[in-house]
Amino acid sequence: MTSAMVLFPPAKINLGLHVLGKRPDGYHALESIFLPLTWTDILEVVVDPHVAAGDMKTTFTGLTIPGASEDNLVVKAHRILAKQHDLPGLHLHLRKNLPMGGGMGGGSSDGTYALLAINDVCELGLSRETLLAHAAELGSDCPFFVDSAPAVVTGRGEHVAPLGFELPLDGVWVVVANPGIHISTAEAFGGLTPMDRTTPWDQLATTPLAQWHTLIRNDFESGAVERHPAIGDLLQALRDAGASYVQMTGSGSTVFGLFQNETLARAAGTACGAQFVGPLSA
């Protein structure tokens, strides 16, 4: 049995986010491309002889995580696996770097990576399909993080399919900025009018970044900008700084800009007070 495992749960951004309508189960049908970032939390799981078999001690450092620890997705991930497997005593340490409630998927990433780490440390031998099923139990966006590779995500976020085409993102840099505005799920969906998506995703492969706005959109963005003008100001600041494509990610309020020049990206990050500037690997 491996005694310890350190993983780096990444943030994600949505490339387009289309809300297609409400499903019979009450969830909205969504469609988006998810891209992982090189911006991560740090998650360590170790076998701890001082912790009772089947239990897990947690340590959280870095950014303060609101809410009760038993509601954290890393704890829920352990709970799922502990119900089905005889686990040793574990100690999980999560160093929280990614902002919460900003549409970056950090909590979903942490929970899924806890599944991956416990599977490896405890040598459970779970298949990818089983891990995907457990991730879907955790939350809508979680299955994406089993592979953390560019993907088309549909359903309520649980259906993940490889792109099947190459996005023109070699050498592209991403600037991520958050205006410090929290948008609840209820607020995001309030007053939203679902619309069909008619443009095939694969057209992005042959369309210049500067024209991507003609093909895709985030259906949450216009309402968020109307209610919170600071989000629109930040998007415009990224455009003015030379971004080829700008968009709000998820249900907000985090925004990003894609730059084809590192120097422009770094200057934009400074000007916009960005939380992350880095290469976008896709």
C-alpha cells in the first residue's frame, strides 16, 4: 500500500456555456467545453496509524473554506469510498489556493482528486468508469476532473466526452480575474431564458480566437453583467488590454481573457488585478 499521495486539483474555465432547458429531474441541461488550467490547489492523502480504520482526519490551510467541514466534497468523497471498502485511517491535507464560488470548479476538483488519491493510496484498483460514477455522486462538474482534459460536457455536467478535434490554443495565455462578487446558483438561474445552441463545437478548431465570440457565448453572462456592472467593466478591461477572446466562466463572477502574447497577458494581469496569469495547455 502506498503511504502517501500528493495531487494538484486544477481549476477549470468554461469555453461557452449554453443552458438548453430544464430537464424532467429539475436540473437544467447544459452544454460547454471545459478546459483545465495550470492553477491548482494541493491535496495530500497519507495513511495515518493514529487515525482509526475507516476514518479520515482533515487539515485545511490556505484560503478559508466556508461551511462545515463535513459538507466539503473531499469529506464526501471519503464517505463514498468508506461505505464500500475497508479503508485504513487516513489524513487528508488540502491547501486551498483557488477562489470559491467563482465558476472555477475548485471544490469539484478537490472532491474528485480526493477520490483519485484515496484510490491510489489504498490501492483500491477502481476503474475509470467507477471513478466517473463516484464523481457524479459528488456533484455535476466532478466527472470532468477524473481526466482533467479538454472535453465537451453535457447533461447537468456529468456527461464528459473528449473533444475529438484540436483547439488553436498553442502558445495561448489565460488571464483570470475575479471582481469579488459572489453569484449564487439561484441568482444565476433567475430570469435566465434557455436558448438552443446551433453552432457545432468543432468550428472552433478552424476559427481565429478573435472570432470565437460569433460562435459561442455564456448564457449567464449578460444577466450577470446587467446586475453587476463591475463584471462587464472587467471584461472590457481585458479586451482593451489585447485579449483575443473574453468571457465570464461558469455562473460567474470570474472572467478570463485569452491572449496570443505572453507580454500582453502579463501586462493585462497587472492592470486588471488578476488572480492568475499562465499558459493555457489544451
